Amino acid sequence: MPPLPRPRSANPVAGPDTFTFRPRTAWISAVVWGLVVAGWLTLALTGSAEPIGAASRQLPAIALGCVVVYAVCVRPVVRVGAEGVWLRNVVRDVWLPFADLARVETQYALTLVTVSGRRHQAWAAPAPSRHGAARVTDGDVREMGWTPDQGPVPASATLRSDAGAAAVTVRRMWDAHRAADGRPAAGTEVRWARGVLAALAVTALAVGLASVLAGAPA
């Protein structure tokens, strides 16, 4: 099996055996935000004597909102490949090779613990709330391959939760990697999402500038 490329590109684990997880509400949130923007602009265009000017003054705030919705709702993803896991969170990306993985947890979200003890949570795979956690059935235990020596199965680890579904895939790919005597890989890499941070800074600055100009005397 050829080694995977280093995480210099946007997707270090792309391939036919890649499993991808996104928040279930990601695209719903994007559609809802699109409807909010449409209503926002409609009010600006119909509620002012200068509709074009009124709408243009709303653009910085709309742009900032778009960046926030993208970063929080659409951008987060978990990709599991043959050599490791790629976590794309709100403003940081984590590439964690299986050679550096020590433990997989699901208490609050999919959490990958490295050999050195560092913990990396996946924004895209949260655990269900206490009220939303489903009862664990015998079928869940069999499907997950959970063994008695691992103790009781927490509800957050079942396939019906985002964290649990992602964790099961991570464990299976991790086991396959160890069974194949995978070659040692470099350690975990953490990178800031510079594009998202730059977009947040620019749009926030534009909102501040628009507010100052709106309050300036004509």
C-alpha cells in the first residue's frame, strides 16, 4: 500500500477507501442562513427610500455571517483513510496518523488521543446530549464489535450518534492498519485555517468600518 501524501493539501486522506463524516445539520444550517440573508436583503430593499444604498450597507454584516456559518457549520469534517484521520475543525486542521493514535473516545465528541497524551476533538462528530442519547441494544454491541473487556458501552459510542459512527470507522481502519503492519508515520500535525481566520478578520473589520461610516455626520 503506497504511503498517503503529507497533509500539505486540503484533503490529506483522499482516496477510494476514505470515509467522510459531516455534522447532520451542516447543510440545513447553510440553507437556513441563505433564507435569512434573502429576507434581510428584502427588508433592506423595501424598507428604505434608497434601497441600493441600504442593501449595500448590510453587505459587510452578511459577509461576516456567511464566514461564521461556513466555519462553524459547513467546514467541519472528519475523514478517515488507510493511514490516519484528518479532522477539519472551525479554525484548525489536525492530521493524526494511526501510528500516533493511542485511544479513541466519544464522551463529548469524537476525541483522538495521541501516544503523547494530546487530545484532539472533532467538531464534526459531537456526542448526543443526555436527553438525546439512545439506549444501547445488543445489536449495537454486535455491530460495533465491542468486547466485554472494554466495559459497558456508552450511548455516545453507538452508531446512532455522530461521534459513535465516526469512532467505529476510526477503530476499524486503525485495526486494519495495525494488522497490515503499517509503516511508521510522522507525528500528528496541527495547522491553523489561515484562510478562514483571514476572512473573519477582513469581514469583521468591514463591519466595524461600516458602523463608523454609518454614524459619521453627512
